[in-house]
Amino acid sequence: MSKSLDITDGALRELSAQATALVMDYFERISELPIFPDTTAEQIAEELPSILPIEGEPLDRLIEDCRTLFNASRHNGHPRFFGYVASPSTPIGAFADLIASALNQNVTSWRSAPAATQIEQTVVRWLGQLIGYSEDAHGLLTSGGSMANLNAMLIAHRVKAGSETSRQGLWNAGQPMTIYASDQVHFSIVKAADVLGLGRDCVRLLPSDERFRLDVSVLREHLARDIQSGLRPFCVVASAGTVSTGAVDPLGEIAEVTEEYGLWLHVDGAYGALAAMDATKRSLFAGIERADSVSLDPHKWLYAPVDAGCLLFRDDQSVRSAHSPNEADYIKVHEQTDTEAFAFWDYGIELSRRFRALKIWLMLRYYGTERVAGAIAGDNRLASELAERIRASEDFELLAPVVLSICCFRYVPPKLSERLMSGDEKERARVNDELDELNARIMHSVQRGGRAYLSNSTIKGRYALRACITNFRTTSEDIRQTLDIVREAAGRIEQGEKDGV
């Protein structure tokens, strides 16, 4: 039995050629593929081998199974995939991940990955510049926004609670400490409070205003009330692009409050912060430079492959002090300079870390920031175009302002529109319930149809179809077709109701 897993040069070249051909074919055909596969869980289980192999299998068979994998996948890179904030990978990003995987570095510290550490520090600084946060930002890349937000909540709590909390635990930390955010904030903030042992109830979810933004006057009222009750506010989370509607909280006004009360300000920009690259949207993010920390996801709107989240912060010393001293001998650093003694575990939760920075570093250099910003601006314009088409139609209703690249709407057939306009309060409530059910059925039909993909949200208690446009392949024609596809799905449902199906 051979101990070595090396292969011959010829076999390596054949592996490279077949894998590259598979990827190239996918990129060439992605716009023509059904977005969602016409399959079932049982069919997939039958088509993909699941018996543990004893002997090696031919490369041709493995490549063919990868084709099956492609055919049984949802294609987030399709130009009419609008379901979630999930941008497609650029080709350079995909090949960058291959290079990073070949190198297979565990980017824990400078001594473990000198060049990769340098590149990640450069990428973090670039991301800070791109969103107007800091020309000399500090931070680290994470698996995504949820991990970035968890890191941020840990840091904020430890900085404001004091160093003894890390050693003694929360039961010796005094009165409960509280976090403040709008009711539109991402659920990862509440989950972070749970994971950290603060409890979900410590997150005060405040009513948002008519534009789905954190209401600063309500924030002040709750802070004053909680302080009077003996609680200890320590952090406000502002959203720079909510996941439901894309709303951007008034960052500058919120910064005034946090500075007045001595609170940590974290901006969750996982989805929207990179929209600051669009010159027409930049004013929305005024005040982001005053935040203590910011989360953002290059894999959401910088067209990088998953996983690529980021946490930025201004004061690296306070962040480092928030983490408990690491006592394990095998991770002690004995380097002579600060640069070479750098370790990412001093700033985040993870120890094992992928070389996430390479795909962002290469992509920004390959395209240049101007071209990438143009793609983001194009997504924003298409969302506005979708909203305009909806306003001009007789069978759609816009349910929330379009701020960035998310558009929330619903299908309203003429017969229900008339009842909605002319009925009393009870009748309108009945019609809205019917519309909720109809649009839920439409969404499912559109998703499984494979020609377009929408998700849903709840807007002021009503079911909404939600289009998230974060795709450099999407065109105006895709917007037009998607509305037609929704109409077709509605027509099939209405015809089925007439036929008693």
C-alpha cells in the first residue's frame, strides 16, 4: 500500500485540465441554467455516490459526479437570482480560492503565514478606505457577518465591562448590561447576546421609523429609562443596510448619542456598507467613520466567493485588551518585532483561519476599485428601476422605499385591489390576508420554476416578495422578465383556483 498521495505530473495536468474545463463551462452557461434544480432530495441522494470508497475511482467519474452536483444546485450567480444577499463569485475570485487552497495556510499569525498575514492586513485597510471608515483601519476577516458581529459584541462588552469579566464571568459583573438596535436589525445580534451569556432580552429592539430606520428619539428614551432602572447600557448597533429593506440608520445622529453616553457604537454593514462605493449613495453613510467597529461582507456585495466577512475597528489596543491572555505554550509568540509578533487570535475568536484575503486582494487588483464600484452602482440603479416599474403597474404594490439594492413588493390582482380600496377596515384586513397567502404561493412557484428566484420578508405585518440585486450579470431585461414571471405564476394560481385545483 502506497503511503504517498502525490500523483504523476501527467495525472496532475489532466486533473487541472478537466477541473478547469468544468469551471469554465459553468461560467459560460450560468445564465442559461435553471436557477433552482428540478429535483428532489431523494433523487439527489440516488445520483451522488454515498458509499465510502475503499479503492480510488477514475478522474472521469469524479468530474461527471461534479457535473451532477452542479445540476442539482441552486445557482446564486444567475442574473435573475434575487433571493438573498449573495453576490456571484467573479472568475478571479474562484481561481484565487484554488491558489489559496493549494497553499493551504492556516492564517493564525505572522509566523504561521507571513505573506498571507500581510495581505490580510492590507485588505482590511483597503476595505476601511472603500467604505469611508478609516484610511488606516484595523481588523480581521471572518467567515461572514454573523461571526463579525459576534466578535464585535464580545469586544464591546469586554471593553465596557472591564477586564475582570473575562476572568470571573458575568455573575460577578454587576447589573445586566444592555444592547440597543432597531427592530430591523439582523438576528445575529440577538444570537450573539445569547452566545455570550448576556441573554436575548438584553437586546432592546426599538421600533423603527416610517423609513425602517432606528428612531433616535426612541433610543434616547429607552437609554434614559434603562439607566434609571439600574441597567447598564453598553452598546448601540446601527444598521448600514438592513437585510429586509436595505434601510440605513442615521449613523451620524446615533454616533452623537453613543458619544454622549459613552457607549460602544457598532455598525452592522454586512450587506450595505460596501454601497458606500457608489457615489450616489455615499451620503447615506455619513458618520460611519465615528463607529468603534463595523462589520461588512465582501461575499455579499464585493463579488467574492464565500466565505469572506470582515470586522473593522479603530482602536486595535482596546480590542486586543478585550481578549483574555492566551496561556497555551504552543501559541506563545517569541518574535522580536511587533509586526512579526502579530497574531489574529488576539483580535478574534477563531484560531484556525482560511486564507480569505487572497481572493479580495486579487479581485480588487484585477478589476480596480472604479470598475467594482460601477457594478455596485449598477445593482442600485436596477433596484430603483424595478421600483419604478412596480409603481407604474396596476397589479403590483411597492411595500418599502428602495434605498440600496433591495426592493420589497407584492402582487395585487385588480379584483383584490378594488376590494382593498373600497372596503372597510375589516374587509381590508381580509383582503390583506388573502394577498399574504397568494404572494406566498407565488414565491414558491417562482422559486421552483427555475427562471427567477425571489425571497420574502414581512413589511408592516404584510407578506412581501423581496428582490435583492447584488449581481454584476443582472440587466434591465432580467428585471422586466422577473415581473412577467411573477405575473405568470399568479395567473396559474388564479386559474387553478377557478378550476378547483
